[in-house]
Amino acid sequence: MKYYELITTVMLKKDLFFDEINWRIGQLINQSIYFSKELRTIHKKNEFKYYVFSALTPIEKEKVYKNGNIYIFRIKSIDENILKGIKENFVNVKNNYFHIISKEISIYGEKYINNLYTLNAAICTKENIKDGYWKKGDDLDYLRERITKNIVRKYKNYYGELIELKSDFIEYIEILNRKPIVYKYKDTKILGNKFNLKVSTEENAQKLAFLASAVGILEKGTSLGAGYCIAK
């Protein structure tokens, strides 16, 4: 197994508040996808897209990313062609927020993973609750089940085989935020949480952990970069 990472350097054209950053990066990527007939066809299908993206770095402590400053964001995928298409078509994009300075693709091989840390808050929707999102204090078993089912489905859909686990994929969940983290998306606000996930050493669990490190966990990875992880 391998995954690919497109590192993109940009200059901001206007100030952006931190809760809007991920939405605007998602728009930029979608604009690039629009210029590829193949990627556009894939993107319109109601199925997993197999990429996820980070927020901007360096992090602005004052929570405002500033006009004229240089930042980096990363897109990760298990599908090299997706990143190649996005990279090639960035040159065609006219965007109100980002001027693209450089882009470069790196390749990473499979490795042993102890923990997955979500750098971008992960989004877990939940039925029959007031705002529709899992929050700290809600059922951890429900969260564990949703994370596991989501990544198992992604594995099956991409590799064409059902992966069977001999033990729990996630052994332990640490919630890293005190209150929900807010994403701005169009005219709504979406709530997420940051996690430290201790994953099993079992062989198939490790395959799922590697996939999660490449495509993120849970929902809205392609629109908001939600669930973007680093593996340790």
C-alpha cells in the first residue's frame, strides 16, 4: 500500500478567519477538479472520493490568516491520478482567495502505526439529537463503531474486498478538544472533534489505519478536509 501527498504553497489574496479556511480550500480543489473530465465524472458520483486535505500552515494564533502571507496545505490520497489531475489543473483555476505558488507530489509507503491524530476535526453525524453531531460526552462506543464502519467501507469500495478484523480496530479514543470545533460551510456551521486514536496491532487493523492516514476518518473529508490524520 502507498499513499500520495500533494504539497501546495499559496499566497492569500484576502484575510480569512480560521473557521472558513477549510471550506475555501475545498472550493479551490473542486475548481481544479472541474477542469478534468475524468475527475469531474468521479466527483459527481455518490461514492467515496479517496482524498482529504489539511488546513493552512503555519497556524495563525490570532485565528486570522492574512492577505499577502504565504501558507502551505496538503492533499493526501491513495489514488495518484487524483492528485496528478488536481496538480495539473491548478494552473487553470482563478480563485478569489488563493494564489498558487508551487505544488509538489510525494509518495509514502506503508508503515506500522500506533496512533492516529486528527489535525482537522473529524465530523460524526448522529441521528435524533438536537444539532445532529456527536459531541464530547456522547456515547464513545457509537463513535468507535462509526469510525470503524466508515474506514471498512472505504477499504472495501477501493480494494474490492471485505476486510475482517480479529480485534477492535480502535483500542482507545482520547478526545483532544474541550468543546466542539466549528467549521463554517456555506451558510451553515458544522461541528467536529479532534481525536487521538490508539489502533490495534492486528494486521488488518494496521491496513485500515494506513488507509485512514491517507484518506481521513469519518465524514466530509473532501469538502472540508475533516478527519485529516497524521500517523505515529
